[in-house]
Amino acid sequence: MSIDSVAIIGLGLLGGSIGLAVAEHLPGVQTRGFDADPEVRSRASDRALVGEVCDDIVDAVRGADLVILCVPVGAMGMAASAMKPGLADHAIVSDVGSSKQGVAQELERVLPGHTVIPAHPVAGTEQSGPDAGFASLFHQRWCILTPPDGCDHARLAELRGFWEALGSTVDIMDAAHHDLVLAVTSHIPHLIAYTIVGTASDLEEVTRSEVIKYSAGGFRDFTRIAASDPTMWRDVFLSNRDAVLEMLGRFSEDLTALQRAIRRGDGDALHDLFTRTRAIRRSIIEQGQDDARPDFGRGDHE
């Protein structure tokens, strides 16, 4: 079995980018798509995000070799249930969610007997909606697959090959470990960004206009992250609750230690921490996971 047709459920940033990437890198693969929002479907059709935009989710998945759910993690079960009548027995069902244990459990509950291989392309911007997608989103970015125990190796290889064709580097990971890793690298940073931007806007001594007018680079970076899709991130935090709370506890302890160092005037402790974190930033750039330019190379898509 090979992947000759793909159904994309949810035509926002990730779903739209997948459709455009397939058209660019896998022109022989047919794509159909569906979104619950009629306005999104209309705009997706205008932009030709997929070969055919369907008005019914069942029609979108009918006969597809691969179905990718690009909806908030809290809506995965509902979407899977709605599309189930049209799902082919041979289809691989996957997703793009940022948390994996809860998604895997929900999809396996709703779709027993089907091949479910959760995935997480570690790529995105703060933009959302059908106008946000672009074909190169996955270039030189990781896509993590979290196959269940007993997963068919041939089907896993097919899904791996699909993401590699779109420009991703694929890694295989246990779902629980994925959720812990992403809590550190993505979820907690988003939580901190939402918090600090909210704190700044709530300060009575500083007006909102001053916050905007005098924003230094660090705060601007936080606002970029804090501009991410609120529905998606609400669902991520609820879905990955245990790992987020564990990492948040560790972060709180480290923050307390930092607070103590500042109070005591312990410059050596501060310098040691900042030296270690600077080295991590350099490693990220060296591995091609970000850009050293002041705008992080994102200017074309902001």
C-alpha cells in the first residue's frame, strides 16, 4: 500500500501548509480537505490549499490512504467520530497535535481497528487560519511520530516517507516521552509568554501604550509567541496537563533560585546560568532549528 490520496481535516496554518507542501513535493498525490467553518472552506478553495475542498467531512475522507487531523487536540475525538463513516479500512489516521498521549487514546477509542499513528510536526508560526499556510513550513523541521505498541512497520514507514517528502526530519518517540519533552521546549515557553504579556498589560503603573511603545526585543519575542491561536493552546495545556504541571513545578523551583541569587547579589550564579543558556541558543542555531538573524529569519511570513 502506498499513499496516493490524502485527506486533510482542518485547513488552517498546518492543514493548509500540508496541502500546499503535497502539491509542491508530491504532485501525483491527490488531496481533499474539509473545515467545519464555511468561510475557511471558501478561502481554502480560493487559495487551492487542497485539490478539492469538500463541504462534508465524510466525503473528504472517503477512500483516502492517509487522513490527517489538523484540528485542536480537544476536537480530535469529535472530528474522528464525524468522519468515521467514510473512513477506508486501509487508511492511516494521523494528526498534527502538540500533545500525543491524550490524542492517541481518544483516536484509538473512537476508531478501534483502524491504523492510528499520531504525529507532531514541530513547525509553525503565530499566525493561524487558511491564509497563514505556506509550502515550506516543514523544511528542515522535525516531525515526531509516536506509533502505538504493535504498530505495523510498513504503515509507519509510509507515514515517515510522507513527512520526509515534505522536507521534515522524522524521529520516532514514545508518546509519554514526547509530551514531557514538548512541555519543556514548547508548552512552558508559551505559558510563560502568555503570562508575562498579560502581566505587562495589567500593570497599573505602566500604561498599555508605553508597553507597546517601549517594547524591547525580548518582550517583542514574547508577544509573538503569545499571539498564537488561543483555542489550540487552551486544548494543548488541558491535554498535556500532567507533563506541563511537572515541568512548571521544576521551573518554579529554578525561578525561586534565580530570585534568591538576585536578592543576595550573587553575580557568579547569574553569570553561570546565562553562560549555559547562551550555549544552548548557539546549539539550536548550529543544528538548523533557528536563525541567527535579529528577526530569526521569519520576516517573510510575519
